[in-house]
Amino acid sequence: MNTQSINVAIVGITGYGGLELLRLLYNHPTVHVVSIHNTSSSTEDISTTFPHLKSMYKITPTPFDPVHIMQSADLVFFATSSGVTKDIAEPFIAKKFPVIDLSGDFRLTAPDYATWYKKTPAAQSLLDEANYSLADFYQQNSHYIANPGCYATATLLGLAPLAQHQLLDQDNIIIDAKSGLSGAGKSLNLSSHFINVNENFSMYKANQHQHIPEITQQLKQWQPTIDHIQFTTSLLPINRGIFISAYVKINNETTADKLQKIYEDTYQDKPFVRVMPKDQLPDIKQVVGTNFADIGLTYNPVTKYLTIVSVIDNMIKGAAGQAIQNMNHLFDLDETTGLQLIAQYA
């Protein structure tokens, strides 16, 4: 594939994911955004709608046209809401045109999608063409990449070393997941009003979050005995960031040092996963504005429970940044290209 200049189109430009793609791709050395597309009829210059893009981008959304996109671009990002992509992806799949899909529409099998998303799924023949790709464990099996969800990314990176070594007690996997408000998308509802979020803390979608089957599906690929997890989600009064607290039992005798080494060995060649020193746990602030996942461990030898903390920026590592990382893999670029970002610490 041509690695000198990659032309891309973005569908779903006005959501948080689409805007974050525009922001990150602006400084990508080999990418040129040739077209942007709304699923609405808006034709205003993007910098008129979003003044922060003035002098950075002068590009107008155009009607969604698969033929035109495939003629002018080398890849298309779908940053649409769940339930939209499944209805517009077929022409790209038929032509094996490179797609990176940030929605949830191609992450699950049809029965699971219908159950958890409460929408009619894409045809199974289309779903079979998609490749679920956690970018740090990338394997190219398809031109259609289903980008993982934000909670799933942070959780799976936190549990991967254990599942890959068959160390998880399948009946003792407890995930307490917390996200900033941007993780809920731009659509307004009562729970996202400032007065309800500010100086507040609330749990939502207990045992019902659509990332549960996505997490279980991938864990089962690594450790086939895993059929379920206990997973809850809470809303933090911050703009962005995900904080995963996982409490898992280890199914054989071990020590804190052995567990620490497993994590360090797993991620030693993964540039975007940073393992903290033993018994040092990360916080959200150290990853906001970056494509890093920071992971820390502390083991209780009395209870045999390992506590794992995994933190990411939900809009970058949990969405647009990981999508670009997957794009870099697909086009045989160094996976860090355009993503060497330092945290917005202050």
C-alpha cells in the first residue's frame, strides 16, 4: 500500500469521535482528509460550525456517496452512532475497501448485537467480513476493522496478560468502570445535564452496558473458559477519561512479582501500554490527551485477589486514537505515527 500519502474520508463528522479524528489527523504526516460527510443535510464549512477549526480546516460536508468516497479516498472512517453504519457499510465491504468503524455495529455477532444494542443487526454475511481489532494486539484479517469501544479497550488491556496465560478465575472477574461525560456521546438526556453531572457521581446501565459482550467475546478468544464477567459503569463529573478498577482472582498459586513480570513481558514491545511499577496505580490525568493506556497492579496474597487499574483517554485511546493506530497498522506505518502525544496534565 502507498505509505507516502493516504487520503481518508470521515463519515459522521459532528460527533465527538469525528471531531477528534479531524484534530488528530491534522498532524499526521502521511494523511490528507479529502472529504467529510454528515448523515444530516448540513452543508456549512466545518470551521463555521466548529470555530476551533478555523484556519486549520476549510472543508465542507458533502452528501454521503460510497462510490465518490471510494474513488477519492484510500480509507474511510465511520464515526457514526450505533445503528447507522450497519445500513451504509455494504458497498465498502463488497469492494473490500478499507474501513475503520468506530461504531459498535460490527463488533458482535448478530444475536448479541440485537440483544445488547436493541437494534436490527447487519446481515451475518457482512459481519463475518469484519475484524475486531484491539490495536495493541493487531492482526490483519480484513479490510473492515471494527474499532473497540472505550470501556472494552481499557478493560481488555487490563486483563489481557492474565487471560492470555489462562490465569483468570472465570467466576471471579469484577470490573468497576468509570467514564467522563464525553463517553456518553453528544446526544442530550437528563443524566447528562450539567446540574446532574457536576459534583455528582452515579452508576448507570448496571449489568446492561453494550460493551459487556464485546469484552467477554475477546476474553474468550484468549481464555476459552470465560463466559461472563461482572461489569458496572459509573459517570464521573469530568469531560474525558476512563478509570477501570478490576478485581480478579488468580486460578493458581502466584506472587505479586510473578504477576508484575507477566504484565511487563506482555507489554514490553507495545508502545502505547505503560505498566506502572509494582503497587503503583495510575490516575486519569496522566493519560488525558494521549493514546496511552496506563496499567497498575496490586496483589493481596491473603484473598488471592489482584486489583488492576487501567486508565485511558476515552476519546483518543478509546476511539479516534486507536482508530488511527489501526490505520497505521493497516497501511504498514509505524503504529505511533501521528500519535506521539504528551498528556494534558494541567
